[in-house]
Amino acid sequence: MSSDRIIVPLDVSSSAEAIDWLDRLPEVTFWKVGLELFVGSGAEIIRTLKERQKRVFLDLKFHDIPNTMAGACRSAAAYGVELVTVHAAAGKDGLQAAQAAAIEGATATGQPPPNLIAITVLTSLTARSIAFELKIPLELPDYALQMALMAQESGLAGAVCSPQEVSQLRQVCGEKFLLVCPGVRPAWAEPGDQRRSLTPAAALKAGADYLVIGRPITTAADPAAAFQRICDELATVEGGR
């Protein structure tokens, strides 16, 4: 179903606010728990989501030394979530340690291992940011590809990339490599702080597995109608990718 491809962020700071969104949008099956909510509510909201049989994308973007990344992913695996993010920029040693620890943590707690996915380049960054602020000598698409390839070589399940890089990553990394795209905006929605965006249908056609779509839904006058409108648009993409 097209609705299964959409991940809606719970960009709130408390469990009460998050639960309100679960009640308002019961049709949503896949929710993202990011830094704001996790810091505000801890693991309580994850337990609530699992009790409601929702899928969970734990988007904490771990980026640290290998030992610390391993410890974080070992603990995250115990929650039974589907997706966990780490920064590819942590390097191959950190990615490999995170992947091994996630499997270890899941096995120890009887949970299925989460899919670790690597952040390539934040969708708020532009080619100018990459070149002049971060001093990275590669062009932005090339840097995103190198980060994705390093994640794949490290045994991770996939990567997070902007919709504008997804086609190239799909071609190079293959069909089994998960590609999750934030920064997706319907043509009728405000772009916000996303700089490298596509419409949901275009991102799906380009090769995305999952689309993270927040404000076009949560700031709409009728969030349920906005979610359904996006589902209808995706349903027109014949056969997905």
C-alpha cells in the first residue's frame, strides 16, 4: 500500500502531544521518533507506538566514536524498532561497530534486528554549504554517494538521502539497499527548510523506499485529508519502483 511508504515525524516534545497525533491520524502506520521527542519523553513513546502496532523509525542520528555508537545501537535494538539512523560521517569503524552491536542487542533481547541506515548529507544543506562551510571538496551528489557506499560496505541496510540523490544511489547501490528520503514536499506544500526536494510521486519513481513527510501533513488545516491526498498521489505511481 502507498500509505506504508510514508513515515510521519512526531516532531513534538512530549508523549501527550505525540499520542494526540496518533489519535488524530490512525491511518498512519509508520512514525518517526526524533531527537526532540526522545529527549522529551524517553522510550515511553516507543512503547506506546509498539502497543498500537505501529512501525517506528528511531531517528537519533548517532555520531560518535565507535565504542559509543556501538553502545547506543545495542540499546536501541532492544526497542524493536524498524529503522535506526547513524551518521555515515562517523566513518567505517563506527558504522561497522554500530551494525554489529545492533545485531547483538536485538539477539540479547529477542527482538528482530533494526535496519541501520546512514545519514549521507542532511537535506537542509546545499552544495554551497558543503563546499564553503564544511570544506568538503566533492560535489554534493558525489559525497552523498560515497557516504552511501561506505555504509553499504560496512554492512548497513541502507541510507538516508535527499530525493535528488536517490536515483543515482539506487542505480549504484542496487535494489536491496534501503533508501529513505526526507525533504519530500508535495507540489501544493510549502518547501520550509528543505533545500533538495522532490514531490512524493517523483521521489518514489526515482527509487525511494520510504518517504519522510512531516509538515505538509501536520501543519495542514486537515492533516488526515493531507495524508490521504499524498497516498492518492503515490497510488498513481504504477507499481512503485
